[in-house]
Amino acid sequence: MSLMLNDLTKFSDIVIQCHDNPDADALASAYALQWYFAQKGIEARIIYGGAQEISKCNLVLMTMCLGIDAKHIKKKLPKTPELLVTVDCQYGEGNVTHFNAKNVAVIDHHQVRRVLPELSEVRSNYGSCSTLLYELLKAEGYDINVHPENPDSKEPTRLATVLYYGLMTDTDGFATINHPADKDLRDYANYSEAEYNLLRNSNISEEELGIAADALKTVYYSGDGNYAVINAKPCDPNLLGLISDMLLEVNNLNTCLVYCIFDDYVKYSVRSCVKEVRANELAGFLSEGVGGGGGHLVKAGGRMEKDLLAQKKCSYNKKSIFRYLTERLDNYFAETTVIYAGDYLEDVSVMKKYRKKDVEVGYVLSTKIAANGERLQVRTLEGDVDITVSNDIYILFGVEGEPYPVKVDKFKKSYKLSRKEYQYPGKANPSILNYSNSKILDVKGRIKTCIAKGGQGIYARQLTSRVKIFPKWDQNHYYLGTPGDYLAVRADDPYDLYIIAKDIFPQTYEEI
């Protein structure tokens, strides 16, 4: 992906879509994109879907004071636009109402969860989508601090104020900023202090303060201390995140869930501050089969549908929904094993032994796709893995094009090179993110073919419960295995444990 905003100007009928229940970052990003189109003489519309209109007081104030005209669409658009651009979200996600469009583009900073349209720019390590719009505008030669109608003016610009506020709200008041681009926007924006201070100090209404206060009085702590749960009164979903953030401040509490019950669905917010629990993964687990969930590693959310809960024999009342959620949380922690590969020995005596089939897979030396010393995020089927580019790291591509990092010594022991040209099986590039420029690497033309040698093989067993493995080369990100997947141990290195997806295992291994 390497989208330029100018790529979108070939369309004249453009709709900009925020996610349902848009937050300040989504609104700011939409405004900045609309501003860009206006400079090109294109009148783009901002919309959002979902059951609720914007009601959170700071967001209502933001739209009024900063002139953000975002329309709430309940059913469908009056006509199908030439181009629909989703900002701060991805087309097809659970929190993005589906609207038909002749063409779709995506501008986002969340984790990539699906195949994206060709017109996409996603930088998952940015703290906000506002930062991404700032960078895209800068690439087109626009200075967010300059008034187009009066370039000599030193007065703060509305554009800078909007983007600054969007960044602030999505990074906990700048507390979680770490990417240089986020810091650049924070330090460079010539924002209006008066408007910013007004918005910053209008986060919740008196009514919402009462909801938060009442909610915090009714905290349920799990018996083993793994998590805490709050059932809040129906409120703006953004308030759930605020309550979650406050709850996570409690000493020795690492994971929390705050939810509220609406007429037809349950909305919830998840927070985690430990590496053993990815908030987006837990949010997805809670809504499995009854809705959808996702988000960031530490902040996430989701939704459960009334009719789907009924199929799970969950009555739609406070008591039953609380029991359903706490039972799911109890199962998540009780039935999940966490393994730190360098400190754990699996009992291979009760496992079957397998060897690699003579299947052709792909490989590339990491220094062939990025500069030595750069950091990459490799999205495997079982989780994200961070690596440092060096001549000691190869990246393998499995039978379905799935990427896996591997040390050079293991690669040379396990694979032999082939002269056959490698045909990448996927349509889009595998998700390998370069942290230095936040780009998904274009690796298709650089992958070569290799064939498994067989070697000493592996020991493997099929999982009956969830397992998280922190591999030896990355103690901060885990591979996730779910029932049906395989836990594998290299026969020549008992400390090298990993997960093989259930669909991939029979294609690549055979029992000895």
C-alpha cells in the first residue's frame, strides 16, 4: 500500500465514512480529508452509520465549533457513490455499517484484519488516524498551519486544531505516543488553544459523570483477580472506554470489561495492560458467535446482538448477560495456557512425530526487503511477531502464502533451495509492516522457492484448548493456538515451540 490522496481525485462523487459511533479521531480524519477534496474543487460528504447519533458532549461540541458536518445514515445512502472512503476504520469491519459503493478506499491506523481494496493506506503503528491524514496532506505539499486564503496569517488553523485534538484523544492525552509522526503532529500543529481547551474540558456531561460514578460503585472483581467487570447504564459507547480507563488504574488489575445493554444489542469496552492478553483478541473472543469485536492491543471493544445471544440460550436481561460475559471471561483465563518457549519443556513422549512434506514454499532474506537494523512486524496466522532485519533472519512463506520469520541456521538445516520460480498464492502482499515508514512491504517479486529437507522432524499434538506461545525470538508477542490447531516442538530443539494452524498442518506435515 502506498496511497496518495491525489489518487482519489479522479472521482467526483465521494463519500467519507467514519465508523459507527465515531470518536474525535474519526471525525478529525474525515474533516481533514474533506478539507483536502475542497482544495481540489470536490465536494465530499461525511457520514456514519450505526444505531446512535453522536451524543457525547465533546463530540457534539467538536462538530459545532469546528464545523464538521457529519450526517447520520440509518438505512442506506440515497444513491451509490463513485467512491466511498472509510477513515479510522476498514470497510467490512463489524463497527462499520455497510454502504454500497462503486469503488472503496481505506485510510486507517488499526490492525489489518482482511484483504484491503487497492486504494488503501493503513499505518498500524500510528497513534491516530489524524496523524496519517497529517502525513498524507504533507506528502501532497499542504501545510496544516497555513490558511489557503491568507498564507501570511499566523493565526491558528481549524485544520491543525482538528488534527491535534484527534491525536490527543486517541493517545490518552499524548501519554501513549511513541511514533515519530505522532510526535511531529503534536509538536508542529498551530492549534487554537481556546477551542482545544474548550473541547478537552468537555469530555463528559453531568449526566455522564453520574453514569460513570454509579458504574464505578458496582465493580465486580473475579475471584482469582484476573479481571473486573462493570455494567453501566445505557450511554454513549465512548463513555464505556473512559470508565474502562479509570477502572484499569486500580492496583493489581490488568484486564477489565465495561458494558451497557441497549434494546437490541450489548456494547462493551475491553482494556488490558499486560502482554499476556491482547485486548483486541479478548474482545473478539467475547463476541464469538454473537457479534463482533476488535481494536488495539491494549484498547478494544465489541458488540453482541440480542438475537444471536438468544441462540446461545442467553436471556436478554441484566442477570443473564452478566453471567454470560463472566463465564466467557472465566473460560478465557481458565482454559488458556501461556508458554514462554525458552523456559518450558513439553513432554514429547506422548506426542506423535511428523516430518515436512516435500512441498514448495517461499523464502526471502530479511535484508533483501528492508535495511539492516530496521524493525518489521510480521503478521503470521497465529499472531504478530516483531523482528529486527539482519542477515540472520529469513522470512518463510507457507503453502497459502502465510509469512513466518526463521533464524538462518534453522533455515539452512530445514530447507534446500530450488531453481523453480516462486508463485505467491495470495492476491495481496503478505502483511509485513516496516516500522520505520509504516508501509506494508511489497515482497512478491523478491520471494524465491525452497523445499523442506525433512530433517529430524517435529513432535506435535492437536490442541483441545487455547494456548499462547511467546517464541524464543519475541518475548513480547504471542502466537495464539485455538482448539484444532497444533502445538509443535522441533525434534532437534525442545525449547523451540510454535503453533501450526489446523488448516495448514495436514498440507505440510505427514506422520513418521
